[in-house]
Amino acid sequence: MADLAMGPAVAPPVHALFADLLALPVHSAGKPSLAENLLDVLEICAVAAGLKACHLQGDGHRDPERMDALQAIAHRHQLLTRRTPRCRPEWSPDASATQTSPTRTGPRLPTGLLEPLQRLGDTKRLQAPDVLWIYRDPATSDLIDAAVAGQGLGALLGYPRCCADAHSALAQAWLAAHVAALQAQHQPATQEALLHLLATDAPVDPAHLSPPVLAAAEPSAARLPFVSFDACAACQAQPDSPAAGVHAPLRAFAFALSRPFALHLWQAQLAESGAPADADTPCPCGSGQGVVRCRWPGEDDHTEHTAQTAAHTTRAPPATGERATPDPGLDAPAALGSSLGPP
Ligand SMILES: [Zn+2]
Ligand SMILES: [Zn+2]
């Protein structure tokens, strides 16, 4: 039992940070996903423990009050923070032709449109509210600048290259579908007219929109609940994938922080992905036991957290089933500003 995915020993300062983060309300109007808010707690603690380089907040769903509170807590615990514009998306002219493309079919973005779309996206990003970065090592600041400029966000957040590329390609596929729908619906005569439709957020009739056909069967949150990215189709097809390699230490860390917290996060991910667990579902700690019977060493140390997470668990999960990745195809500003971070 003892060698089962035991997390690293968690230092007292990280536990103090964890307790402060857990004291924030996990239900937020601006950021309605319980799973996302619990993942934020895990990620910020992972930054403090040196398991992750940085945490990005406010890139998708956004709660300004919660962002302020997270920033204040990070400062109190000697973490560094910055506010910047959202990251420039990393687009490629042939995204839908790459091996990691998450889509099988669908419209391609006209090559000549990539640059003008990036410029339009830059304007919109600079008008949008800032995002918040939380990190520990001052040297990370240069990597944040590069990510904001459109280089290396996935690596900075610790995502496997294949999954980050697949996410970028999917965002680009949604944008291509959006552009194709605008063209079919409004029949702009020139590229300028098309860009004007995008700049003014011309609405798209869903009847004209053909969503990208996905290669992966489903989002991976239920199987890899302790990370905030979706595994690419290749990673979902193999147990020893790069995505699983990133997930394993964060899962162990979540259980080392607090077993009730880890189970709460896992249950929130299952509930929001539509696959809730019952008592016999194998515990995500890796013991092989059913989740109700499984006991984790050291859980008695966190009775306070137990009470708190139990209180949260009694509430219903958000009915919307919000996922970390907003659907960029339904919203041109989101598509143009879409990077690949979690919300
Ligand atoms: Zn992958
Ligand atoms: Zn367990």
C-alpha cells in the first residue's frame, strides 16, 4: 500500500497556502465550474511546491474578485505574480494537416487570412481584461513574456507538446468553422468585408456552422482529472502517454495535500463531464479499492478540510457542465483571443 502513488511530503508552508486557498468560496458566478476552481487550488499549491512553473488565471472563465483574492494569497505566501494581456494564440497555416490534429474534417482557414486575423486578434486581446500569472522563480517572468507574444505557453504550463498542439489546432479549426459560416451567411465580397464582420462580432446563425469533427471520442477530464488540459487523441489512446506522465505526479500531490480534497476535485470533474462515480468506482489514488472503502494514510491530519469539502460536496455541481475550454467557435472574440491555457 505504502508505495501506491504516495505523494511527495508536503512542506508546512505549502499546507498553509493550501488552507488559505481552500478558505475562498469555490462557487463563483464568473467562474461557474467547481472543478476548475478546485484545480486552481491544486495548481497554485503545485507552483509553491516546485511541481509546476506557473499558474495562469482568467484566460477563459473569469471572476475578477476571485483573481484579486488569489493574487493577495499568493503574495502572502511569497509567490510572485504578474498581470498581462492574454497570450497570442499559436496558429499554423496547416494546423488541420498535422499528425496531432484533433479534427478529421472541416473547413481550413484560408492561408491569406492568418496574418490579418492575428492582427485583429491582437487588437481584441489588448482591449480584453488582463490575465493573472502566479509563479515562484523570477526567471519564469521571461517565459511569460514569450508566451504572451505567442511562444511556448503550453511548455510553460507543463502541458505535453502533443496536447498543446492539438488544443491550438482545435481552436483554429473552430475559428475556421466560424469564418466559413460567416462567409456562407453574409457572403462578403472581399477580405476586408469579411474582416469587418469579424471585427464587429457579426453574429453567426448556428444553421451555417459545421463544428469540427473530433478525432478524440471525448474530453479527458474524467480520466485525467488532476490536470487542466485535455489530452490529445494519441494520449487518450495509450495508458503511458505524455499526458498521463504529467498527470501522475499531480494526482499524487493532490492526495498528499489532502485525500478529501483530491476526491472532491475528482468527483467534481466526473460530475461535470457527465460520468459521476458510485461507491465501487476505483479510487483515483491508485489503490485499486472502491472509493468509499479506500483509506489514505494521513487523512486524519486534515479533518478541517474534510468538513469543508464534505459541505461542498452536498451542493449540486453546476448544471451547465462548464468545461475548462470555452467553445471558441461560438464566439469570434473568444476564438481570436484563444490561447491554450486553462480558464
Ligand atoms: Zn498528447
Ligand atoms: Zn484511495
